[in-house]
Amino acid sequence: MENEGEAVTEQKRLLCCFKSENGEVAGDMMDLPIDCSLQQLTLICNALLKQEEPVPYLFYVNENEITHTLEKALNIRELNTEGVVDIIYQQQAVFRVRPVTRCTSSIPGHAEAVISVSFSPDGKHLASGSGDTTVRFWDVDTQSPLYTCEGHKNWVLCIAWSPDSTKLASACKDGKIIIWDPFTGKQIGKTLTGHKQWITSLSWEPYHKNPECRYLASSSKDGDVRIWDTVLSNTLFCISGHTKSVTMVKWGGAGLIYSASQDRTVKVWRAKDGVLCRTLEGHAHWVNTLALNTDYILRIGAFDPVKDSNKDTLMPDKKKSQDFALKRYYEVTESIGERLVSGSDDFTLFLWNPDKDKKPLARLTGHQQLVNDVKFSPDGRILASASFDKSIKLWEAKTGKFICTLRGHVQAVYMVSFSADSRLMVSGSADSTLKLWNLKTKKLEVDLPGHADEIFAVDWSTDGLKVASGGKDKVLRLWQN
């Protein structure tokens, strides 16, 4: 009987090894009780990694997140208790973004719908584009209008900040692009002309590739992607290959440009010369939207908005800034590379490994209507998709595995935006509300009514302090804690 009792006790312990996502082993193997809690694992991991201050971690066993105890994350029946169990740890953001709970400003100014809003990478500026043909810069601190930029003759459909926060590109329904100086509100250089129809999206070359922030990509309904030299104000080269409207372009961090089209394909191009690398096929209808797991890190470049919210902008030495941005990019991509997700009118999403494979890693199904928007969380763990079916779905970013559906909106969800710490997400809808979701509990945290009509644009500042939204009611709203 005594032996049996010993066997039972022994079975409740496991030989475990802590490893980073990249396979680096932390310390020696440890004999842990099977009911070891998340808090205990965090303490052990901090001790093994000799952290001076406690750091929050996420832990995985066989790709299952440990949310309570080691035992609950393991399949005990299939477990070989004599083998070593690898516990994969991933550091979470040390800072914590507070939920925005109230509208602190409703700033009128635009004479037509607000179609796009975007905070600068350093979190210090805010810009909006509107159907009234203007771009406006807003003072984030005083929450008031700063400059009204007139130059477009038609609706401003999209805007994009350069990675160094010193320039804003805006594009209109006439197919023209203008570069603006946010410090003066004046146009920089000549208007960029060449597209024959309206422009659908803009994307700058990443900072770690070129700290001069000189080159810009645009996609258009005319089926082309153009690469612009914003200093010489001309087309560097034009990428043709899609047979229908190009709905989105993304300039990735690995020397590739990705484009999505109504011809049902995603194409991967070499950024330096526009040579087609591969065509990604699988969608049965228009491809509407793209997202990269590197989007957040490419957006903030060499800035650290959360830490540096009170400091001046980039380091004076551009080479140092570029090296910092490059180091960050490699940290994000060294384990799985640059991942791409596409969302379509066929109600599905595809997850791709675009620099290696033509075939998708996963097909994400479940939406009942077209997919409008998709985003990776800044830490690259979660994918969120917004749909006309009034819901948002969350997926595991590495595998495409479905996590849950967030319901609450009563009309189409147009857009989502994550907080910098990846713990919260805000969504904007045709139902005139913003909703704030807690990604740990997977529940609605705060309902944010206030707009009088459909919300077309929403953005969470890179320092996590503010959310901006705009839509059909022509009013720009700022939300804070």
C-alpha cells in the first residue's frame, strides 16, 4: 500500500523546462507539482531569468495557454510523466494601458464625414482626412484644431504618417497624393500624380530600411501599386499585375510589399524593384484588407511612445535610431518571421507565411458576412477581425485557431484598434458606438456612445493614452480614461 501511495504522489509532479519562444532554455530543469499555478510559474520564471523587477509572463504548454494551473493546460491522459515538459514563456508588456472610459472632446471642424483618423508614431500628433477634401491636424494636448490643409479637390480617402512622424501623406478620390508638414500644416513638395482612379491605401517604407522616410507605396482602383520618391515628387516605379482594383498595400519589414485586390489574390512584390515574388490564391471573392504581425513595430519604428511620452522625438543620430528599429523588428520576427493575414468578401480570412509559401497556413472561417478589417495585436499573439455580421472574432495569431466571438454591436463593425499593451481593443461600428473590449476576460469593458451616426475610423494612440474616432457625423471625438 505504501508503494501505491508513493506512486500517486510522484505522478503529481513533472519535470519541466522553461524555454523562450525562440527555444532558449532558462535555467535548469525543474521538478514541479502538477497543480503549479500561473502566479507560481511567473515567480519561478522571474527568478530563473534574474529579473530585478517582477515581469508579467504568458506560459504555454503544447500551444495551450496556462491560464490557471499547469494541470488544466495539459492533456493528462496523453502525458508521459517520465518525459520533460517544455513550458514556453512570453514576456507581456510591463506597462498597462488604462481603459478609455469617456469622451473628453468632441471637436467640430470638418464639413463632411471623417473618413480616416491617425495618431503619429510618436503619439504627439493627430490627423484626420474627410469627405470635405481637407486634411486636419489637431493639437492632442489642448484637444483643439491646429491646421486645416487644403489642396485636394475631392474626398480624402486615406492618410499615412511617415515612420519618423515628420510627414503625413494623404490621398484622394482623384488619385492624387499630397505630403504635409504637421508642424506648419503646409504642403511639402509637389502633388504626386499618376494614378488614374482613386487611391485605396498608403504605406511608407519602414524606418529600419531607410531612416530618411523618403519612399511611399500607394494602391489604387486602377489596379496599380505605385512607389513614390517623395523628395523628387515622382513615381519611382509602377507595379502592375492585378487585374482589378487594388484594395490595400502594405510595405513589410523584410524587403517585400504586399497588395490585396478585388481580383481575389494577394501578391508579394520585391520592394527594391517591384518584381513579383509570388501570388497568394485561395479567396473566392474580393480581398478587402491585410495585416502584418509586424504592423505595430513598423508603425512605431524607433520611437518608444509609452516610455517617452514626455520626451522629445527620435535620437539625433539616425544610424542609432535605425539600428534600434532594426533590433526591434528582428525581436518580433526571429521566431516565426513576418506573417500576413488577409480578409475577404468571401467571409473568410487566410493566414500566410508570405516570404516562403504560396499555400496558406490556415483558413479562418466563421464570419457570416464580409470581413472589413483585421489587425494583429501589438504583441503578435491575437488576431481580431471585424465584419458586416456585427461581430468581432478573435483568433490565435500563430495558428489561426478560433478563440471567441465578441458580440455587442447591432450593426456592421467597420474597424478595430488595439491598445499598445495588447490587453484592450476598441471597435467602431455603423451603430454609432465605440466599444472597448477586455481581451483577458473576452468581454465588453465599456460601451462608448456619443457619435450621432456611423463610425468610419478609430485609432488608439501609440502611447496608449487616447483613442480618436470619426465618422458620418463630421465630428472628431477624443476618448480618455
